[in-house]
Amino acid sequence: MSAPTHEISDANLNKALNPDSLEVAPGTVHEKLEGWVPELVSEDEIRAAFEKAFDFRGDVTITRKDGSKVEGYIFDRRTGATLADSVVRLFPKDSDSKIAIPYSDIAALVFSGRDTAAGKSYEAWVKKYWEKRAKGEKNIGINPEALE
């Protein structure tokens, strides 16, 4: 018995080598979360909100159940079996320290800061480039936006 042969047509080979057809994963779509105040009613909602907060590229404001508030950038979250075992870690806006807050101590979450990467895609830059070029501007280049 002979081994099966696998013939690839020229059309299929060209398609297989085309970089556009090789792209199998869509790009990341970032939600506009600035100003969002998620409802933290159920455990699933709390966990989902902190996953989004972890991906957010701006500051958030957390209100603890004791009424105290902390504003800062979330750099880590650790999910455990319970909300008491799950913590969010952040850099407070007014301190160089790191703090950890158990999910079970959190009463409210606000996406209070500006998403520093919003609208900064390559496609957005290309669009701005062509708009400037259409207006006749010269010396158009990639210039970073000033950080606050």
C-alpha cells in the first residue's frame, strides 16, 4: 500500500504564503472605559470589572467598604477561590508604594483616569498623516504626545 500524496495547487500555495491570509488572530479591541462605573453586585461582576481594570491603561478610583478611597494604576490582580482570597494591586497616584486590596473590601470602582493609549493605533496615526498631507503640510513625522 502506498502512502497518500498531498498535492497543493499553485493557487492554494499562493494563498498559504500570503501574509494577509496567514493572519488568524484578530487584533485587540479596547473598550472605551473612561468614566465607567461598573455595578459590583455579584461575584462574577466584581471579577469581570477587575479584569477590565487590569487591562485599562489609566487610573481607577477604588472606594473601600469603610468609605476610604484610593486612586491609582492597577498593575496586578490575583484571583483566588473567594473574593477575600482575591486581591487587586495598584500604585496609588499620590505615593511611590504599592498596595493590595482584597476584592471583598471593595464597595465601588470608577475608571477615573484617562486611557493613555486610546486612539494611539498605527491606523489612527496613518489617518492623521494623510489628513495633514492633504492640507499640504510638510515635515510630517511621528512625534510622541507629551506625557502629563
